[in-house]
Amino acid sequence: MCSTSSGFFRTTYLYDMIKGLVYKSTGSWYQVKDIEGRFLKARIKGVFKNEGLTSTNPIAVGDEVVIEMENELESGAMITEITDRRNYITRSSPHNRHQHHIIASNLDQCLLFATLKDPKTSTGFIDRFLITAEAYHIPAIVVFNKADLYRKKEEERFLEVRDMYEKAGYKVISASVERKTGLEEIGKMLKDKITLLSGHSGVGKSSFINTLFPELKLRTQDVSDWSGKGLHTTTFAEMFDLPVGGKIIDTPGIRELGLVDISKQELSHYYPEMRLLINQCRFNNCLHSNEQQCAVKDAVEEGRVHIDRYVSYRTILDSIE
């Protein structure tokens, strides 16, 4: 009654039921690529409940879905089912911080684009993104773009930040889209993987992709002169097939990244350098703040955990209700 195929399309159904992959979500309509490589405009049929999540978007880019074709027109595609996700990454909804907004699903890795200048990305934002990636078991890489703008101060700061994140276990890359440095290394990391690209607006995500894969022709826009902040060019998350194999998911620029459903007790588990130490604390429920005989605080004093990462941890800890 059914046949199988390679890749993410594992099953096709007889008659009008086929599987597809969501490439773009606008909230009410979805762009879905079917097994034959056709892009269809689809709607949701009925109400979806996803894994107990209180989500503002039931379907996300990267979801494998079952489509029912009502007729031969693109407008006749209806999404009837979502297959199980192997992972997903969320943020708090911009409209309700107690709700999830699923950014994308079924990811192999994520690349966070950051900058030390024009605009400046705070380490607090980077840490929140890395915490989210850790929480959903998605490997994360930090790309510092616009290295061509560095003067001595920025060069020294980059070395410090790179050392901090590499000691925590993360891959950190220095790049300049303007001068085309570091791009080859990143391009090799994208091959045959599904990769989420994220970061503030204006950090060069779209410019990077256009430089590496000009045929995709992503829209770009300069940083706002009056605010120093990037201007939004990507309105909705969208996936693109790479000519070298693999896919990228370009996301709208994120100004703030709220954490959802992470408790005070869990937070240190999402700092890899702290996770290695938590079983050495005297108390099982140690929050690594005011407790005595805390292995994490001892590591901070000895320089094995960077003081800035610990300050970031305490700041986020205090923000959790």
C-alpha cells in the first residue's frame, strides 16, 4: 500500500496523500516541497497539538508533514499530519513570553552570527542562544563576522571571547564577508547538513549566504545609521537547498532571545563547562550562587570557568521566575 524513498521522504501514500518538507511558514500558509520536488502552497487541516507545547506556531520550517491534495491546484494542498520531530529549537513568543515560538525543527546544527561592532552582539545574547541550543541537543557554532572592522580593541576582545567559548566547548570562527575570509571553512561545515542560521539583524547572515551561494539571492540591508542596529530583511524563517548538498534555514533577525521552560535547577546543565562539575558540589540542588562547597564557584576562582560566563549564568538565573 505504500512505497519508500531515500532522504526525508520515507513514505508516499496512494491516491492523494504524500509527504513533504516545510520550507517556509508565514503563519497561516506554508510552502512545502513534495517528493517530486514541487513547491506547494499548503494550509493546516484542523488543529494540531505538538508534544504538549504551548506554541504560537503548530508547524515550523523543517517539519516533515503529510499532505492531502484536494485537487491539482497548488491551493488545494492541506497539511493533515506532522511526523515526529527529532529535535526543534524555540524562543519565547514576542507577544507572550510564557509561550513557545518554534524557530525550526529537525536540525543537524546551528550557526549563530555575532559581531563585535556595527552592531555589537552582547555575550549575554550569545549565552542565551547557546543555552537554548544545549536544551534541545543541537550543536552550536559561533561565527564572529565583520573582522575587517576590527581595530586593536576589537582584536583583543575577539581573542578573549574566542578563548572563553572554546574552553566551554564551542567552535568559534572569525570571518569577514566583506573580505571573504573564513567563508570556505564555514561552507565546508554546511555540506550535507541542515543548518539554522541565527543572530541579530545586520550581522551579515544573508550577505554571507549570498557570497557563498549567490544563486540564492537573499535580501540584505545595511545597519541603520541612527540606531546602530540591523534592519530586518528576513520576515519569516525559510529553508534553502544548497548546491553542495544540505540545507540552510535563514531566520528573521532576533533582537532579544527569551528562554522558555528552563528552571533555575536546570540552567547550569546548559553551560557545558559547569555541567562537568555539578556532581562535585556538596548539595544536589546547588544553584552555584550562595551555597558552600560549590565546585562551580571553586572553578571560577581557579580560572577553570570564565568569570564572564559565571556572571552571565547568575544574571540569567536571577531572571528566571
